[in-house]
Amino acid sequence: MRFFVSLCSLALAVSSLGSAASGAATPNRAQVQWTTAAIAQSEATTLLRFETQHYVVHVYERADFTYLNVYNKETGFTDQDGVLAYLLPPEDEDVWQIYANQQGDLEYRAKINPEGETELEIGLIGGPAAPPAPGFNTTYGFPHQYLGADVDTTLAALEELGWNVDQTESDAVALTRNQLALNLKFDPDTGVITYTRLIDLT
């Protein structure tokens, strides 16, 4: 009889623990979405990331596509969540590299210049942008810094750093160093680099 009571007590305890563990471990929908987004971004290559007073901006590349995230610190919501983005063509002598979302009523422009200064502009599509918000805590991925640069000057600098030209085409060049490959595409008329990608060969 004592053995039977002990088994019943043990079963009740296990059942209680299981219920408690189940309740504590069940994530809410927001936690699942945030975790899924974090995992997806961890598998991507960061092109640009910075903060402003009210936002956190992240531009990243995954599977040859560029995406934009804009997190609103004030509301706690992500205004732009993994939306497709593109690099705007430079205007005149504009030195800023500008990434913008491809769809939506509002246009979010994440900007960086050769000095590493960043800005976020938000405005209606086709309309005037609001005053740019300066960024801080900036990180950007190599070789993003070579976008918009002259290809001949860039190649000379890369060769000094130990990169070797592996293949050249009329509008592209591939370099290697150790277990890394660097692909550059450029405008054949102007020699301006329009695309960069770093590949780990290991």
C-alpha cells in the first residue's frame, strides 16, 4: 500500500512539474516572430547597421537579395521587417550610398558616406523627405566600403593588402586571398563599382 501511494505521489509530482514547465516554456507569438527574424538575420551578411535617436536600422544581404529592417524604439514595433531593398543610383556628385525599401507608402532611406557617417530619412514616396536623423553605433560589412569607388584604384589598394586577381571580365573582377573570394562588378563606362560580395570558401 505504501508503495502504491508513493507511485501515485510521484505521478502527481511529475504531472505538476510537466504542467509548470509547459506553461513557462510556451513562448508568445511576438517572441516566436522575433526569434525567427533573429535566426534569419544571423544567416545573412550585414551591409549596414546603425541607430538613430528613435530607430535601429539594419541592411543585410541573403541569397543575393538585399533586405531592410527598421525598428522603432518608441513603439517597440519593426516598421520595416525584412522588406526588399535596393541601392539607389548616385545623383550627380553625391557621395552617399543610399539603401531604400522597394515597396510601401513611406520610403525609408538608410545612408552612409565614405567617412562612415550615417543618416536615416523617412518620407512619402515621391515626396520630400523629413530632415535626416543622424546615426551612431555604425557598423558596415567589408567590402561595402568599396561601393561607388573607382575600380582601378580599388584593385591597386586590394593588391597591396594581399588580394590576387583571379578572373576579369568587361564589367566584373574576382579576387582571392587565403580562403576568401571577393567579387566586384563595375560600370564599364565609368569604372565605378556597383556591386561587391565577399565569399568564405571554407
